[in-house]
Amino acid sequence: MKGTQLRVVRKGDLAGLPLLKILYLFNNTLQTIEVGAFDDVPAIVDIEIGNNQISDLPPGVFRGCGQLQTVAADGNQLTKIRQGVFNDLTSLQAVRMGNNKIETIEVGAFSNLSKSIIFNLENNHIREIRKGVFGAPQGATQIQLQNNNISVIEPGTFSAFSKMYMLLLDNNVLSTITGALQGLDTAEIISIKSNQIVALAENTFRGLHKLSSLDLSDNQLGAITGQVFANLSSLKSLDLHNNKLVRMDSPLPNGIGQVMLSSNLLPQVPPLPGALDMLDLSHNPLESLVQGQFSHIPSITTLGLSGIKYFIEKGTIDAGVFAGLGRLGTLNLADNKLTRVPSEALGKINQLDTLNLAGNEITTLHPSDFDNQTTIRTLNLNGNNLTSVPEAVFDRLTRLYEVDLSDNPIVHVGPGAFRGGELFSVHLDHTKLRIIDGTAFNESVEVKWLQLNSNYLQFLPGRIFKPLTFYGDLLEFEDMTNNPWACDCQIYEYAQYARSQAVCIIFEDTTIVFSHPLQVPFTVISG
């Protein structure tokens, strides 16, 4: 039952339904549930009362529901979870009370829920989690407390959980977590991002031998020293991006695979273990990156070095920085004020799949820029200072699948600019493009995603798309909107071609429909 004006569930309202197992009362105007309202439904296993106007659940409201497994009270007006609300519910597995206005959880509120698996309390106003809230040994595997106002978690609060898998504390106001994680010996995922944590004590993560993913991003950490992470033998992923780190000396576990340190204040590359698969140091004021800087980590497949002070000041990248990275597949070098493609440095990499050079100051492209880069599939040159796309510039990129040249002051695309049998996607939007040579795509028969929108195009050469095959399937996309198209003799030849292909192309606020077989020269439909 949903979408009614129901305001109260009284004792006796459910009489005569002893076999009722699931009760749906969500999306009503329910304000009150009387104690005893569920006395007549002892077999009930699921109570759904979400998205109502309930401001209080009194102790004893679920009395007699010994088989109850799920209580879903999301989206109400609750301000407190009182002790005794969930007494004697030995079969309860899931408590969902997110999106309320809960400020306080009384000690003992979740006592004796040994079979509970999920506690969802996200998006409330909870200020503290006191020891004893979760009482005796608990079986929960997930606690979701993100998006609250939690500033205090008393030491030992989570010690009752012997089967914990995931703890989410994102978007709170914690300044310290010392003692807060005590006892979470089985936890594998802990996320405490977007808080106000300023320091980590050496014993913060003691005993968390199964922890594989730790997210401390978007905090206020200034330095991490000592043996903070030393005992995290199962740690595979550590996210510390967007803190205020000026120092990161704490040794990391040898088996860790992913480390995110972007958007900090690190002047030097910190000590790193040799088994890393992914490393992001972007947007740090690194003062030096020497030859063979990462050669002791030959396993890296993804490396982020965008917005690096050393590159920005030099305007280029030293030839040997990437030496030894034989497995590197994804390289992010955006926002480094590079004035040219760092071909000498890229020449040390022979398996590159994705190269991001967006947001630099590259003015010219040469075919030699991509020597030995036949494996690149995705090339991002968005937001540079390119004014043209010369002939044969991408010829060496024989496996190129997607190229992004948007947001450049490109005026001209030359003959044979795009070649390669695997090229599928070309982004040329938001440039100053006026002229595209009629043979620009002559050897790019697989292009199916073409963006030419928001340019200065007035016409297109009649045979520009002759090598392309647009059949209107779901993978095809051709955007030429927001151009100052002129319906004159310059576009006549293109119009003839388009008519022969039975295509429909959108030109800004005008749809030009070319029909086949030929019935009319073309039809212009405004709107």
C-alpha cells in the first residue's frame, strides 16, 4: 500500500493477518506507528515504511516480530534511535534508516542484533557514535554512516563486529580516527574520505590485517610518517588524493597495487614499493623527476603526472623519466604547459595504450612526435594551442581508435589528416575550424563517431565523407550543430552526396533531410 493519505497505524489495524510476511507502507503520509501495531503479524519478515513523515519509533514498536529480517525506514523525519526499538529481534538482518534527521543513537539501540548484516544510516545528522551503541557481538558486514555530522567515534565502538567487511564514514567532520577502527580485524574496505582528519597515529590501523582498500582522500593530512601502514599486509589500494601532504615517508606494504596521491603538496616523490600497478602523483609541486625515476617499479601500467611543477617550469619532459616502464599502458600528462609532444620521453615506452596530453600549450604536431607509438589507442590533445591538423600527422599511430582535438584554435584540417583502419572516434568540436580538406578522412573508413559542433564551418567538401559508412546504427554519432552553415552553392556538392546516402543531419536549429530516392532537392524543416 503506497501513495495514500494513511497517517497512523494503530494496534489492531492488522488483525486477522497472522500469515502476513511483507508489509509495504512506503510513500504515504504516515506519521505514527503505535506500540502493538504489529502484535497480530508474528510471521512478518519485511516492514517497508520509507518515505513517510514518521518522527519517532518508540521502544517496543516491533515487539513480537521474532522473524523480522528487514526494517526499511528511509526518508522519514526521525531525529533519534532509541534504546529498545529493536529489542528481541534476533532474526533482523538489515536496518535501513538513511535520509532521516537522526542526530542521536542511544547506547544499546542496536544491542543483541547478532544476525544483522547491514546498517544503513547515511544522510542523517548523527553527531557521535558512542561505545555500546552496537552492544554485544554483532554479525553485520556493512555499516554505512556517510553524509552525517560525526565528529566523535569512541574507541572500541566497532569492536563488537566480528564479521565486518565494509565501513563507510565519508562526508563527516572527523578530525581524528585514533582508536575508532579498533577491533575491525575482518574489514576489507574502509572509506573515510571528505572528513577533517589532520594526522594519523601509528596505531590507527593496527590489527587490520585483511584491509584491502583504504580511502582517506579529501582530508587535511599534512604529513604521514612512521609505520602507519606497515602492518596492512593485505592492502591493495590506498587513496590519499586531495589532502595537504608535504611529507609521505611511511613505508607502504610490498604488495600494494594502487596509490593515489594527486592534489597534494609533495615536493618529492615518496618511497614507493616495487609492485605498484597504478600510481597517480598529479598536481603536486614535485621539484625533480630524474632519469629512471620509476625504473624500480617496472610493473606500473597506469601513471598520472598531470600538473607537475617540474614539468611546468621546464615546458618539457626529460628523455629518461619513463625508462624501465615496459608495461606502462596509460599515461596522463595533462596540464603541464608542455609546448610540444614529449617524443623523446615517450620513446622509452613501447606498450602505451592511452596518452593524455590535454590542457597543455602544444602548438604544432609532427608525424615524428609519435615514433614507436604504434600501440596507442586513445589520444587526448584537448585544450592545447593547435591551429591545424597536418597531413599524415597520425600515420605512425596505426592502432589509433579515438582522438580528441576539441577546444583547440584549429582553423584547418589538412588532406589525409586522419588515417588508420581502426580509427572510430574523432572529436573536433569547440574549435575555430573553418576548412576541412575533402580527403581528410580518405583512409579512415571505420570512423563512426564524429563531432564537428561549435565551430566556424559554413560548408563541407562534397566528398569529405565518401570513405565513411554511416548506416544509422546505435554506435554512430555525427554532430555538426552550432556552426554558421550557409545554404549556398558551396554546400551543393555535399548536399548531393548526403541525399544519395539517405541520411538525416542536424545543422544547429535546422534539420536538413536528404531523401533517397531523389524526390526534392532538399527539405528544410525549422525547429
